[in-house]
Amino acid sequence: MAAPDPRRWQALALVCVAFFMTVLDVSIVNVALPSIGRSLHFSQTGLQWVITAYAITFGGFLLLGGRAGDILGRKRLFLVGVTIFSIASLVCGLSGSTGVLVAARAVQGFGAAIVSPATLSIITTTFEEGAERNKALGIWGAMGGSGAAAGVLFGGILTRYAGWEWIFFVNVPVGALVLALAPGVVRESRAPDIAREFDAVGASAVTGGLALLVYAISKAPVDGWSDATTIGLLAAAALLIVFFVVWETRVEHPLMPLSIFRIRTLAGANAVGLLLGASIFADFFLLTLYVQNVLGYSPLKTGITFLATAGTTVLVAALSQALSTRFGPKPVMVAGLALNTGALIWYAQIPVHGTYVGDLLGGYLMFGFGLALAFIPVSIAALAGVGEREAGLASGLLNTAQQVGGAIGIAIASSVAVSHATSLLRTGHSQAAAFTSGYALAFWVTAGISAAGVLAALVLVRSSEVAVEAEEVYAG
């Protein structure tokens, strides 16, 4: 690698701000949904599209966005992504109809799918592997790990005091600042000696497959998992993804060279990332519903409760990075996932008449601590041993795993909570008791997903083999 870029820390600050925006917009909308529904006269079933439209394009285009950065230039793609994201945010805030808002959210998700892997690949190519890159990834991980929790907080504050439009408007000046400063700070990089040919067939197949998968999973709690439409969409998604894998083994210049999975720790880290994403998204989803629908908290008060998780994640991030550098990423991520599992079991004890300090605060703090310990070493492991020519691909893979995992986690949690609560309502339970029991059962299921993450980290992540495998894969 060339001499360290003297502006690398300024570049890190800018890409982290941009990445924080994309993560923030996954959850910032949640607490504002009732206000958006009343303002734009959304139907109850149509309101979910404000979230789903963003999730589909974000999850669907991540792999393509990451690989495009390798080929076309990571700085160039980063700037394009921030531009698209900022303009779409402005249109979201100005929306006067349901169709315009949903379409703008889809475009916003597309911009996020370009920005998110670009930030990670820029860090990978700017900082040499080792302690300094781990420190940079620790800062990046703190932004990502706290972004979802901070989204609920900021969403509540902005909706209460400025109006729902400002959850989108706030991105515009931030995006403009990033666009103004990035050209002079972020260094351009692209994969060396990579073919300029673009695998259009593979790109279309994987983007369509991932988009269909996220859409089907997002719709399943509403339509039902056994519904013919859900089954058809899942089958179509599976066919496209299988076709993509087969195609990549035969095309001369693949979008995703499958040899990258010969780095077993990378493959293991992505499996852990999927399970971690599922548990994080499901946790925030269930907590938001419980404190609003059962405890009766306002959007603002709901947002404030998540300050404990977001603040803890930021404070523990430096410790997570230092421990990962000292002991390797595997034991740190195992400890973090175990803490997350413990927090989810804590939440599974929620009562109907709960209090924040007595019944929730301990879980919020434990989950924030575990989130920092898990999120950062997963990112380190997913990029360890990856050559510069594959940095965007590895970044896109990790982001895709976490985003698709998040969609799966929310869908499973929603299905479990609603079906259990509905059955209790039919037997005469009160609404508060039925939904508290539904949320508690969903927390148990989510704890099981997190525990599966612990097992995956123990079995699949092999830190001691990273250097050897990387040498085998990239030699020659």
C-alpha cells in the first residue's frame, strides 16, 4: 500500500457522517409514521410502504453499488450516492401525495445502497490493515451501531417540534456539506487491473433477486407466510439468486468472484452479520411498539428512551476497537452477541404496566454495550484479508447481509407478535395484555436469532486463518 494519506482522518469523518445518514433513515421514519399517515391520508396497509420502499432498493442494490465502486471509482460513486440520497430526501420532505413520498423513498434507498458500501471500501483502501484500520472501523461502527437507535430519538424530536417533513429535510444540508468537502479530502481509488467489462446479467439477477426477497419478507407479516403471493415471490427471489450464483461461475468477468468466499472468516462474518442485523432491527422494532402501544409513550418520549442504547454504543466503540486489535475480532464479537442475547431475554420479561427504569433501562444499556462489541469486530472480520480489488465487493456483501437480515428479523418479529396477540384477543385478553405477551414471545424468538449469531461466530469465524487464506486467495 502507498504512503498513508495525510487527509485520511478527515476523509473518515466525512464518510462516517454520510454512512450515519443512511442508517438513520432506516429507523427515523418509524415514530413519524402516524403523523405522515394523517398528513398524506395513507391507508393503514399503504403506510408500511414508506419503510418498505426504502428497504427494497437499499437491500436490492447494495451488492451492485459496492462492486460498481471497485470498477468506476469509490470516491466517484460515493459522491453520486450522496447526491441522489440528498435530492431524494428533499423530495420526500416536499411530498404532497402518497405516491410521490413512496417513490422518493425508493430513490433514497437506491442512493443509500451506493453510499453505504462506498464508505466502507473507502476506509478499507485508505487505512492499512491493522491497528489503524481497526480504529477507523471502530469509529465507522459506532456510527452504524448507534444510527438505528439515534434514528428513533431524532425522529421523535423532529416530529414533535418541527414536523415529520424535517426527518427528511435534515439530510439536505448535511449532504451538501459532505459534497462540498469530500472532493478535496477523499482520495479516489478503484480496483487495480480489474476488467472494465460490466456483468449486466449478473447485476440484474442479483439486484432483482435481493429486491424481491426484501419485498416478500416485508409483506409476509401482512399477507401471511403461506399466502400464494408470498410463496411465489420467495420462489422467484430464490431462482434469481441461484441463477446469479451459477452465472458467476461461468462468466469471464463476474460481478462477484466466488473465490472471495475462500476466505472463510469473511464468509463467517457475513453469516454473523445477517443474524446480527436481524436481532438489531427486530429489537428496535419491538421496543418502539411496546413503549408506544402498551406504555403509551409519545414519539418524543419513545425516542428519548433509545438515548441509553445509542450513547452506550458510542462510548463503548473505542473499547471494542481496542479489544479487537489486542485479542482479535472473534472473542469480542462473541461477547457482544452474548450480551445482546442477554438483553433480549431481559426484554422478554416485559410486564403490562412496566416502567422505563425498572423494566427497560438495564436492557437498553446491555444491548448498547453488546452492539458496540459485536458490530465493530464483525466489520473488521468481514474485511480482513481482502485485497484492494475486492474492497467494494466485500463491503457490499456485509451491508447486504445486515440489511437483508434486518428485513428478515422485522418480518419474523412482526409475524410472531401479531399472531400471538390476535389469538389471545380472541380468548378474551385485554389489548394491552395480549400485545405485551405477543411482544414478549417475539423477544424470545429474537433472542434465539441472536444466540444463533453467537454459535455462528464460534464455529465460522476463524481469525487465526485470515492471513493464510488471504495469501492463498490473492497470491498470483
